[in-house]
Amino acid sequence: MALIDRVFRHIPQAHRVLDLPCGGGRVAVHLARMGYQVTGADHSPAMVEIARHTLDANSLACPVDQQDIEALTYADRQFDTIVCFRLFHHFPNAEIRQKAVSELCRVAASYVALSYFSPLSLTSLRTRLRMALGGKDAQKLATPLAEVQGYFNGEGFVLVKDFARKRFVHTLHVALFARRS
């Protein structure tokens, strides 16, 4: 949540936020407690139910919807900000990554915060070395920031800032993009 906190210092609190995928609701709960109007969404019906239970258990009245990131049913610019945390590294090719970014940008009025795994880290280097030595394939795919920026630039968004716990050490980054005015 430390990365999420750093990103959301740049996001006004009155914003309507979509947490996609919301998983069990951890980010949604965190942001709702900070004062954001949060909607959660996930592709998995089981995760939708878990997130609803988590939000209810925390006395938070946030809707949770079942959605497919490649074909969202939300209106254009329905949310001020979208946070997409710990999903992008599962997409196996550029076509799926571009489709997901296009949908996120379509429903975002102002910002998209997207986590991705950077190939420029000690963790990624270790993974590539392990694979080169015959170890198991990585299940989490690293994507260079320049590639991520390219997807967003094509949708009319610019990079505000790239956040990492420790740059070049940790793989997980969160990039904040803003719609060009």
C-alpha cells in the first residue's frame, strides 16, 4: 500500500476511483478509508463476492461489479481515476496489453495508475538468469516503461510519474498517467 499512497498523493480526494481488478478488496478498502468514492471490479465472480464481503466487513458501501478489462461496460470517462494494481504483468503479449490500456483510458476522465513489472531491476535480472540456466519460466512478465508509455500516449495520456519502492532493486512499479488537456 506504500506505493498506492505515494501515487494517490497526486490524486484529489473527491475523485471517483475504479479499482480494477479489485481482487479481495484490499486497495478498495484502503482508498475508501482515505475518502475516495471507490467502485471495485473484477473478472472473477468469486473475487467479486470476496471483495463485497471485505468492504461490508469494513462498513464501507462501495459497489463491486463483475467486469472484463478487455470489454468494460462502463461509460466513457465514468471514473476520475482508475487504479489497475497487480494485473498488467500477467498479459502475455502487446495486443492484450494495448486492449487493456485502451479500455482503462476510455473510462478514465483524468488519471490511470497502472502497476507493471520493470525489466530493469535486480529481481527481473535474477528471473532472466534463472530461466537462462534452465529454470522454470517466469509467470510474471516484465514490460519496459517505454512500452507502457507508448500504449498510454496513443490514448492521449502522458506519464506524470513512475513510482517504485527501490528503483533498480524491486520489480513492481506503479506509473501514474494523466489525460492530456
